[in-house]
Amino acid sequence: MKKTYKIEVDCANCANKMEIATKNTEGVRDAVVNFMTLKMNVEFEDGADPKAVMPVVLENCKKVEDECEIYL
């Protein structure tokens, strides 16, 4: 399953950090963060519940970029 989320991030480097943090989250197969459009595309593992995975993604992203936001 793939879903797109609106994000808020200040720079392209921070967006890259968010992408890496998201990809390293359990339940996420792949992720792409686009700084220009302020969107995050997330592909979830089979059987993963996006509503359970995304709060963990946000927590992991906040560890690398504390001023970022993902609008769930």
C-alpha cells in the first residue's frame, strides 16, 4: 500500500534526513520525500497498518529534524 502525506520541513538536507529515517522504520518498504512539493510518499510492507506505522515514522523523523512535521 502506498500513501502520500503533506509535510513541513525547512531545507532539502532535512528532507533527506526525514527520508532516511522513514525508510529505516519497521513497516515501511520505501519512502520518497520531495522538498519542493512538501510531500512524502510512503510504501508500506504487506500487512503493515499505516495508522500504527506513521506515528513511529514521525517520532523517528523528529529525532533527526526536530522542527519537521508530517500531517497524518
